[in-house]
Amino acid sequence: MELRERILEVIGAEERPLSIDQLTKKLELTDTAQFKELIRTLNELEDEALIARTRSNKYGTLAQIGQVAGKISVHQRGFGFVSPEDGSAGDIFLPAPELGNVYNGDRVLVKVFAESNGGDRREGKLLKILSRGPADFVGTFVSPKGRIESIAYIEPDDSKLTFLPVVANEDTLGAVDGHKVLARITKYPDGRYAGTAKVLQIIGHKNDPGVDILSIVHKHGINVDFSDAAIAEANDIPDQIDEKDIVGRVDLRKEVTVTIDGADAKDLDDAVHVKKLSNGNYELGVHIADVSHYVKEDSPLDEEARERGTSVYLVDRVIPMIPHRLSNGICSLNPHVDRLTLSCIMEIDQNGAVVNHEILQSVIKTTERMTYTDVRKIIEREDEEVVAKYHDLVANFDQMAELAAILRERRSRRGAINFDFPEAKVLVNEEGKTSEIILRERSVAEKLIEEFMLAANETVAEHVQHQKLPFMYRIHDEPKAERLDTFFKFIANFGINVERKGESVAPKTLQSILNAVEGEPEEAVVSTVMLRSLQQAKYDVEPIGHFGLSTDFYTHFTSPIRRYPDLMVHRLLREYIIFNDKSQKTQDRYSAILPEIADHASKRERRAVDAERETNALKKAEYMEQHIGETFEGVVSGVTNFGMFVELPNTIEGLVHIQAMTDDFYRYDEANYQLMGERTKQQFRIGDVVEIKVTGVNIDEKTIDFAVVGMPERQPKKRFESKTIRSSGGRPGQKRDDKKDDRRGKSKRPSKPKDQSKGKGFALKDKKDKPPFHKAVSNKKRKRK
């Protein structure tokens, strides 16, 4: 390991590749054994694509030699994109002929040989497959009837897995035709033999309720069941807090605190209290379930939680980060019972600034379990019965609304970007079928809790950062300059011109753009394109700030039941503040483990989002299957070179394929996010309102096809039919007899010969294998000349 690190250090410090002799000298190697070890280690590093070798046998970094290693994402149409491991901008495009035996998720080494689209996309050539992607996949077990028993295969759910693995009898695990299974590839196709797989788990029959969602869960590698050790540990935790657990905590049980959540929420991890102080300021208390008291570091429960990273909220179920016994029980801030919490209590002035704060261990007893609906009705005085029911709390909710408005105004003044896109909730019946899709409203109640949580997260992050202690932050980096340039050129079409100095831009500028288009027809398109220009938020140990919130310090503190970073933040707060342990030993330990935890949590968050989106897409496609042939009004939500996506008011999105746009030939204008007809100059761009017809649904692919109402239907190609013709040597109107010879030889052209070695239907491709009649025809032509 020492030699590997030294080699990487030396090569990385040089501007040009080094020869073996140069490496030997720089590494100060003297004897034959060291030289042999050097050669062996260089070969290892080259095989792992950590270094590269030139044709003259010099060693350098991949970047020096124009190579890139990364994971490939293969498109259904055959081409692929390699995401660079070195963090360089822009994926590398590989055309279909380059892919060969490459499959989605493989780690590959490519040679970058061209730039396109102004450098935004690089193109490359495949050098080699470094390692295969994930071997586990979900699919449908197929056992064709009338075939010998040993021929069974699996149809992968993921269309990017482009072969059908064969399963031997001993590897079926008893699966029968139609079972959804979790399987593992045991051998990839090599051109001569088919790929093979073995069944790891039978999920259920594809027609059983809920199996479709479970298949997506397994596809993304999300664990459903907890380990026996984790369950045993959870069962040992009491249902009620012990009096000894309260010792050393601030007793806030007499404080008027409430939880405000959705009506169907069961894991209540935050409670709040607000009251007016004698100096005119507000006191905001945000009390978070003390999960770290029960889930000890490196315990079986902690190992499960760390691996999962987050709870996953799907259409018909929740896959929790910690067992339901804890998340819905002792860790949930249920009403009228004692619960252990970590509290952030803030004094906030009339301008929304936190002028004083305290972070402490506490015990609370929530006064009421409130829903967003009831709090909205109270604040807006919508329902007299609800107001009367909670008459003792009405003044508290009024003060909460006042404070939330102050905090929101402060965020707006500093330039935080406020996107407010509609969200949908998919409702399913007992059979697991989609019954309804409704829009979720973000009322004053949801926005109230959002402001309080933002304030607590920011206050906690700033508190720890000022002490320069190892910590986990939620960061959102500035948008990349090239994406901003593209966005600003686009909005110039609407008369919006942005003056900026340098390559960066302040969030306040982007919010000003949203304010400028608010209520205008172009609001949707500008908001959508802006959002796509921003980077993804993630977890990190460096406090680079949160661009979207326009704050220098931000973390996630408020949801330790469902997010592992929040649980980790609680542990750090207990060490630094509660136990006052800021020793160098403690700091070194956290400095060593936090980067990996942050990276893993970010990946698990993206995995959960992908699974949630896929289940929503499945259920939305299932819902639209009953509406084929109906027309709706929607908004163009995306434009590509193969068509445009249209989103309906209930957030269901479908594709109008370019081939279905039959009134003209449309070209993709990438710079202006639009399709334009060559002849009619008809434009379709993001934000345009169009009337569409549902033409098809593919449940397996989770896709919906639309067609623009009013466009002519594409006509099928006509088949050639026998026609009456005049032929010399025959009576007028007589049909030509192709079976007879005329004076120039046989009238029927010979059929194209088949390659019998390839099997029926595969035509010869090699020119030198053409049949003799080609040569005969060409000879006749030469004789005529």
C-alpha cells in the first residue's frame, strides 16, 4: 500500500508521463526486488485505471493521456454516456458501435477523442471494461410451454439490460412462469454463449397486488427486512421512557408544544412552540426526537440505519430507516406522552434574525397532534367547528403564522430561491391499483413548519461551524457557468437581460428573474429551465453554503427518524455541546468517518428519489391506461430531439414522439428549448399549452404516449398490389404471368439468398458472398455498352 500511494503521489505531481527509469529514480528504488515490485504495482494500478500507460511505455495520469474511467449509462437506443470518476465536467458520449459487450452500470475506460456542443459533451472510444456493473436485477421468470424444461429465462424489468439470461433447473429456486424474481447474473454473453443467471428470491407473481412496487424496491437494492440483530435490539427498547433518562435534561413538559404533520403521518419527529417575549421578540422552540439516545453508534440498529441512509416513501408503503417499533413508537413525538428530545430554542427579532439561541437535551409532552388541514383552517378561520375545538391553541397558531411570515420575508430579502411546483399524491385501492391522483396543496400550515425547520437547521449549522469542529452539512453548490450562460441566453428571448460580473451569480438574481415572470405566460418555462440549470444538493463535511437558500451554513437536524445525516448531527451535538467533548481525539475520529458517511448518505438519498419517481411513474401509467383515446389540456414540460413531454394538471407526463408530429418536419432547437417546423415555422417550447390525446400506455416501460390534437394521423405504408397492365404479346387487360419466361429470360427476380449458417431470416451481408446473378447482371450491362 505504501508503494501504491507513493507511485500515485509521484505521477500525480508531474505534468508529463514518466518512464520506468524516471519512476525508479524518483521513488529511490535500488535493488532488483524493489524493481519487480514496482512493475507489479504499476500493472495493478493500470488494470484498475488509476494510472495510464502510453505507447512508449511511460506512465501518467489518465488525464495526461486523454483517458477517462467511469460508470456507463446505456440508453435503450444503444448508445451510452460515461460519467467520469475524476469529476471533470460533461459525460463522455459513446455511439452504439463502440459499446460492443458493454452493459449498463459497467465501469469502463475510454479514450476521449472529440468535443461537441461547444465542449459541453465529449465523445470517446471504448478501451476496455474494467469491471461489471451490479449483477443483481429484477425480472419476470419465463418458462415457455412446449419447450424442454432446462430452457427457462428471465425478462429483465430494466430495459437497459439488453439480453435474456438463461436459468438452469438447479438455479430456479422453484420459480414458475410469471413470477417476479430477484436474480443474479452468473455469466455475461460473450458472442458464442447466452448469458446466464440464478434466482436469488421470488418476489411474487407479477399479477399479485403490490408485487409491482416490491419489484421496483428490489431493483434499486433497497432492503425491506431488518436483520435479526436489529429487530432484537429494537424489541429490547422499552415502550416508555425511564425516569432515569430524564436526569440532566431540561424539563419542557409544561410548555405548549404541538406536532403539525399530514393526517396519515405516523413517525412524528418534530414538535414546535412559539410565544411572544416581553421585549417584543419571538421565542421559537424546535424539539426533535432524540433518536441518538436509543440508536447507539455501531450497534446493529445503527448499522442498518447507516446502510439504508433514509426512509423511502412509496405510493403504498413506507420502508423505514429504523424499525416501526421505534419510528412509530418511543421515537415518535406522540401526543400526551413523555418523549426525549434535542431542542433548539431561538429568540427571533422583528426582522427575522436569530439574536440568541440554545441547543439542549430536553423532555417534552406534546399538547396536541395537529394536521396541516386543521392548522390551515384555524389560521385562515375557514371552519368554526375546528376553531372551537382547538380554542385554547388559536392564539398560539396566530403567533406561529406571524413569525413564519417574518422568517419568510427575511429569506426573501437575502435572495433565497423559492420554487413552488405542484406535487401529486397517488391513491391506490386494496388491489394496489391506482384509484385517484390528487394535487397536494402547500398551505400556510406546510409553509409555517418549513420556515421553522429551516431556521433550526441554519442555527445549528452556524453554531458548530463557528467552533470549527468536524460536522456534516447540507450543501448546494453554485450553478456551473456554462449552464448559467445557456439559461441567460434562453431568457433573453423573453426580454430578460441579466448583467453580471464574472462567472458566478447571486441567488438573489435568480429569484429576481422568478419575480419578473410571476403570473406571466412564460413563468412555467422560465422556472423549469432555471431549476434544471442548478446543481443537486448533497451532504458534505465542508460548509460551502447552500446556494438555493442563500445561506452560508446549513445542515439537516430535524428528521433523525428518517434521515441518517440528521441522526449523525444529533450524535455530534451530544458530543460537542451536551457532553462538552471537543478533544482532538474525538475530532480526529469524526474527521476520519464523516466524509464517507456524507457521500453514502447522498447516494442513498438519490436512490430513494429514483425509486419514488419510478413507482409514481408506474402508477400514473396504470391510471392513464383507462383514459386511452381521451383528450386533455397540458403544458409542454420538456423538449428533446425525439419529441416533447407534456404534463397534465395532475402532474402526469407523457411523450409526444417526433414521429407523431405529422403536420411538418420538426427540428430540435436546443438553445431555445423548442421544436420548430421547417415549413410552417410552428413552435413547441417548454411552457406552451397544448391539447393532447392519449394514444397508448406501456405499463412495463412506465411510459405514456400522447398525440397533439389536430395533427393528421400517420398513414400506414401501402402494400404493393397486383395491377392490370398492357403487355406486348398478350391481350389488352391481361395480367402478366410472372411464372412464365419472356423473351429476355425469367421475369421474376431471384429472391435474396439466405445465410443458412445464421438461421432462417438472416440475409448475407458480405459483398463477396453475393450470389452469381449480381455478376451476371453487371456483365450484361457492360455488353450493351
